[in-house]
Amino acid sequence: MYLDHIVHSVMKKPQEVAKVWTDKGIHAVVGGQHTNWGTYNALLYTKTSYVEWLAVEHEEVAKKANHPLIDLMIHDLDTSGAGFSTICIRTTEIDGLNLQLQEQGIKTSGVLHAERKTVSGFVRKWKMLFVTEEISDSLPSPFFIEWEESDEEKYRLLEEDGTIEKSNLELSITVCEFHVRNPREVMDKWKNYFQLVEQDEQTLLLENTRLVFKPSNNTKERLASIEIAGAKKQEEIIYEQATYRFL
């Protein structure tokens, strides 16, 4: 399985977010609107995954959306403000994964259908799957996505509409570092739930990314930082309470 994207909950509008990153020499764009969720986003694509900066556009709609990702975002924004929220793993067998989890006795959301209207007017569609768990300060399980288009088709369309430039394809999200109270407990849970491979005592592997778990005494357990390889300039950027390390 592949890291599909990272969700970073932000307070700023997508236009503001994209401009900040573009001014830093990193090609980011306004994504579009999730009209049923009351949210909108900005995006930074890399070779095989991307960062989604997710913000509330219509608060009343968002609070009534009854959607696991939006509920998590609202919880985080209300309790600690902006910051990394969770990660999404890409699969091509989401219905089979749902069945597999349920056979393990793991309660799920069932396969959810979603769509987003892009700035160009194109409607992008996908399926999502969540582990059903209480929204809290504990580390949320990753959620899963299956896109309507193949990876090749999706990236071709994204290049055509300017979402992806050549510089984006030189970047790779290589590490996601989580700060949790009990790394061993979280790693065992994720290994058992999702059949992930353990590289060492603090690392689980996806096909395109390492998931690193480090101990922390913080009350809130979340993704703390990411590493992005292939950048023209090596630097650490702290943006909206999240750490980006460009290598």
C-alpha cells in the first residue's frame, strides 16, 4: 500500500496557503471545494503522494457533515488549532479491505463515496474507508482511498490543468514522524489492522514512505513532521503548527 496524502488542517484560505508555498519556490495550488462537507483545500503534489491543506469554508455545513475526517478536523481546530491531522493510504481494493477489517472484528465506516469540484470545474470522484473510532486526542488510524482514475490517468489530468509541474515530480514524501505516548502499542495495532511491514523498532513501511513512531509526553498524539526529498533547497519550514523538512 502507498501513502496517498497527508491531511494538514489549517485556518487559512486555500488561496492564501498556495501563495505562501509558491512564494517559497514550491509549486502548490488551490484544489477545490467539498460542497457536502463545507470544506475546501490547497494541494502540494509529489511524485507518488501529496499534502492536502484542508480548511473549513462553511462552518454550519462542516459541523453537520457527519463525516469522520471532517469531525476529526473540527475537533483538532477547536482543541489545538491548525496542524497535521492524519494520513491517507491508497488502495485499489477498498471493498476487499473493508471486508478484511470487518472479518477481523474491526468496525468500519463502510465504503463512502466522495467527490470534489476542482477550480477548472472538473468533478473528481473517489471512495473512502475509515476505522470507526472515537474522535479524541489519541492518534487516529489512517484512512483509505481508492480513486476513480488510475494513478497514470490522474497524474496526466493534473499535469494538464497545471496542478502538477515538473518540480513536483522531483519531490517525494519519504518519512512521516508521529509523536505518541506508546509507540509499540500503536505500531502493533497498525501492523495487525493493516498488515504493514515493520522495518525496525520504531518504523513501519509503506511502498513509498516510512512511518516513524517516537515517544512523546504530549497529551495530543498526531503526525508531528514529514520529510520531503528532492527539494532544490534544504530547509525546515514550520507552517500552521506543522513541521516540513525539505531534503
